[in-house]
Amino acid sequence: MARSSVKPKVTYSDELALKICETIENSREGLRVLCKENPDWPSPSNVYVWLDLYPFFQDRYARARVRQAEALVSEIIHIAFDDSKDTFIDEEGKYQTNNASIQRSRVKIDAIKWIACKLVPKIYGERREDKNNNEDAISQFRVENE
């Protein structure tokens, strides 16, 4: 018999909202996975409804996502400086570069950077210079110095 994937209706409470936020802060996983792993949680779509309805939850959720991004970014430092698998000794006793391990580390770092950029674009997003602001600043400098 097939199991239903529809979650039962869960009533909002500040306590559950805090539990969701604390879990997000300490996890690499996204909301969909976390809701699936926690049977007492609502579905992701209900979480999004709660975010629209409850300012307390909206604020805590936003802060949880920032903290999650910070934890993920700190993981980049660990990955970047962990060279324990970058080399190995082959059958002849010679040191060899483990290119697969190095490439896997690059992929992990790139994935974390991308996630952090999406979670907290103001902090981890790419900085773009606005040409108009630069031109305005240059024009202002010229006017002041004439």
C-alpha cells in the first residue's frame, strides 16, 4: 500500500516556529528536506504561508537563514585549508596529487558560495558597481575642484 506524502495540517505556534528556525540555523539542508525529516512540521508551502501571516516567524526565519549562510561560509574555510586528502603515496612510494579530491573541494566551495549568495545576497552576493553612481561621483568631483 502506497504511503501518502501529504502532511497533516499543523497549527502554528511560536514554539514550533522557533524550533524550525533553530533547526535551519544548524543545518545544511533546505526547507523541503527539513520538513520531510520532521513529521511534526508543516509542509514547506504551509511554512511559506506562516511567513506571510506571522511577523515574529518572518523575522526569526530571516535571521535563521543568515546564520545558516554564515555557518556554511565558515565551512568554506575548513574545506579550503584541509589538505589531508590532496596527496597520496602510490604503489611505488611516490607522492601523487589527488586531483579528484582537489576538484571535489572546489565544487563544494563553489556550491556553498552559490547557496550563501542566494540566502543572503546583500552580504554574499556579487557586488556590482552602478556606472551612473560612479559618473555622478566623478562629475561632482570635477564641479567641486573647478
